[in-house]
Amino acid sequence: MFTFIGSIVILILGYFIYGAVVEKVFGIDAERKTPALTMKDGVDYVPMGWGRIFLIQFLNIAGLGPIFGAVAGAMWGPVAFLWIVFGCIFAGAVHDYFSGMLSVRNKGQSIPEIVGEYLGPGFRQFMRVFTVLLMLLVGAVFVVGPAAILNGISAIGIGTWATIVFIYYILATLLPIDKLIGRIYPLFGFALLFMAVGITAGIIAGGYSIPEVFHGGLNNLHSEPSAFPIFPMLFVTIACGAISGFHSTQSPLMARCITNEKLGRRVFYGAMVTEGIVALIWAAAGMAFYGGTGPLNEVMAEQSGNAAWVVNDISNSLLGKFGGILALLGVVAAPITSGDTAFRSARLIIADFLKLDQASVKNRLMITIPIFIAGFIITKVDFSVIWRYMAWSNQTLATIVLWAITVYLVNEGKFYWITLVPSVFMTAVVSTYLMAAPEGFSLPLSTAYAIGLSITLIVIVWFLFFIRKLSRRDLSAISVAKKEDTI
């Protein structure tokens, strides 16, 4: 229990202490007018209060990842707590804050346009395609996942539930953000909050023992440690609770609604920390409910890795039938409130590079219809396959965005180490994972490590050349300026 409580305390302190450092490095300007005020269109650029924006941002980013991913990550043991805490404070929340605030500074632009601004036109084109595909994968996953859970509560058929979720997504994508999303999210927020508080209370009241990190908890406690090493597998399995590229696609939605830059830390950094707490709760529940990490591994093996079954079992057992239904509605709310904005983000990303004004219903329909046709086709693919590819794509996007932020900080002459360190680490994670994972190249682990390290070193060398090139350019500019002064 000490590790669990301590982890929550550290996350909260991280918001107040490291969050303030990140805010200072960025350099907010409370007098600067935000896009919500200068570009108000009544559809996407809509000024809203910070509490409402925080709730929408939190629900946007809190999909199945901090619940299912945390339960799956608990199979490695208490080391999962460390990744959630330190990944969230030093990587995920930093990533979310800068992606949101850079969007605020760039007229609320989508993440591909922001990345292109700092990494060049080639990356811009790649990111446009890559990000839209990821949004479609996320949207498809978050149709099938909630439909399966809802069918467990009321068995009217997964197909029927999927249709209902799909119709809601279409409306959420098309309508002004304050008309549906802004109104229905408080209900979803209550359900998700009830779930988190209820599960925590159930663990404590039930006297369950949560494994401690200082009792051999740093060891790999997975039932197949050789096939599932902590590095890189854990760092991809637990994504949304620590760092997730998907979040950078959601932050611009709220960058178009925030009314003052001083609110950025509460909305972007704060929402990520809150999601980290949700992930901690589910990781703890997974380890404690079955009597330890070993029994959890056995249950997950029996259920073919189905974290949804574990979530359902824990919710019903700890909270009773009625409480379990409310908790599961919270679990359903999480993916639904990410799926709707995934499709909405896809519309905005496409609209940004096509330069189509979204105040027009006709223009929104021109983009929305093809998006949902593609999303419907993807839902026909096996859920587990979509999830595996989405996981790697998600962390790869986070890595690219971190590098773009680092380049921005270098260009601005700011303390770039704050994102350089997580950029390098995540580069090693995604490159090694791609080499070792079954959905990647399935290479022997030693080979995957060697290639992953090589790719990381190449990227570091590229960055050093970039720094050197930038320094030469600055020196050249200074030299020209001195000559002009002399003349």
C-alpha cells in the first residue's frame, strides 16, 4: 500500500513542482489573446471555462489505455508504478503540455502542422497521413471495445451497441464542440470518477495487499519474462497512463477553446497527471485483487490476455452488481470520450491541410463521411490486431512530437533538456519494440536491443548536427550584424 499511496502523492507533487518548471520553460504570456478569442467560429473555436475544458481534455485522453493498459502492465509487477509515475511527470505531461501550448501559439493548428513547423515539410506530410491513420485506428478500437462492455451489461448484441456508438461518434464529430461533447461529458466524468474512487475504496476496505516496489518489485514478475522483458514491452503496454502520442492529437481541440495561456498547466499537464492516477488505481487493483502479480498472470493467461474480463470481474466483485454497472459505465465512458474526439481530430487534421473552413456544415460533411466509411471498414479487422498496431503507432507518434518540441526549444534558446531526455528514451523504446515485437520483425531480443540502440544513436547524432548547424547559423548572423554596425 505504501508504494501505491506514495505514487499518488508524487504525481500530485509533480504537477505543482515540475509542472511549474515546465510552464516557466515554455514562458506563458497571460496578456496574449488565444485562438479561442481571435478565431471564434462557434464550431471548433469556442471559448469555454477552464474546468469544462479540463474535464473534456481528461476524458479525451483517458481511453481504454489507462485502464486496460494498466491492468496488462500490472503483469510485470510494481515496476509498473514507477513507469506510470515518472513517465507521467517527466514525459507524458510534458508532451501534453507543450503540444497543447504550441497549438495555442500556432492558431490552434493540429499536431501534423505543428510538427511540420519544426521538423520540416517532409515530416509534415508524413504526419498528416500517419496521424489520420492512427485516429482511425483509435476510433475503430473505441467502437468495438465499448460495444463489447455494454453488451455484457445489456445483451442486445454487440452489433447493435456498435451502431449506437457509431451514430454518437458521427454527431460528436459534426456538431459544435459545446453542443454535444461539452454537455454530455459531465455525465461521463461522474461515471469515470465514481469508478476510480469506488475501486480505490474497495481495495482499501477489502484489506487487499498491494505489492511494494521495495520488496523485489523491480524484478520482472511477468509469467514469461524472457518473452516479455520490462524494456521495451512495459513501456508500450502502459502508454496512456505514462505517455501517449494520441494525447498530442487531442490537445489542439482544447487549444481552440482555452481563453488564457495561464490555464494551460491546469488543463494539459493536470489532465495527464489525473490520468496517471487512474492508471495507478487500475494497476494496483490488478496486482491486489487476485492476491499478487503471479495470480494475475494466471488469470490473464486463462482469459487469453483479455483485460476487459479482469476489469469486469474486479468491478462487480468490489462494488456489487449496481456499483459494478456504474463502474463499468465509467470504463465505457473513457473509450467513448476518446473515440468521439479521435474522429473529430481526424476531421480537423484533414481540414487543416486542405484549408477547408469548418464553419460550413457542407465542408464538415465532405470530410466526415469518408472518415467514417474508413472507420467502419477498420472495425471489421480483429480487435487484438488493431490494438497491437495502435500501441506501437501511439508511442511512435509521442516520440516524434517530443523531438519536434525539442527542436522548438532549441530554436527558442530555451532549456531543451526537459524534452531531449524523454525523446531519446522513447526513441530507444519504439525502435527496440518494433524489432522485437510479434507485430514487428520478431527478432531475437539481443538483436533487437542492438538495432534499437543503433537507431537511437543515429537520431542523437542527427540532433547534434542540428545543434551545430544552428550554432553556426547564429554565429554567422552575429558576424553579419557586427559588419553592418561597423559600416
